[in-house]
Amino acid sequence: MINLTVYSRENCHLCKEAIQLVEELSREMDLTFKIVDIHCDDALVEKYGLMIPVIEYAGKELAYGRVKKDFLSKRIHEHVRIE
């Protein structure tokens, strides 16, 4: 099982697009994800404030900003051994 984290914030159109892409990928591969609103933690705002959305796996940033499905899929395959 691949567990991704999507760092996001309210009223962010890029975040909504990235979440839709992750939802699509979750139907194509063994993938789950959680959404974390960066505004719930000052450290996350400082770290990701200008980068969101950020998609992370096991502490590694796979993609951020305007995320493309093919790019994200490729990055997942590079970092995760899919069995």
C-alpha cells in the first residue's frame, strides 16, 4: 500500500487539482492518501507556504505546485516498489 500525504490549504485551486489527480491514481494503483491543511501548523506554513500543493511519500516530496498526473505517477514509481 502506498500512503501519500497531500499538503494543501483552503481555497487553493492548484490543491483541488492535485487532490483530483491523486484520487484518479488511487483508482489505478494501491494508493491511499491523507490531506493535511498547512494552516493547522505554523511549521507547515513556513515549510510549504509557497509550494503548495505538495505531495509527499515517506518524507520525500514527489511533486508540488501545478502537478501533472504522468509526472506524479512516474515519481511514485521511482520511489515506491510496487508489487
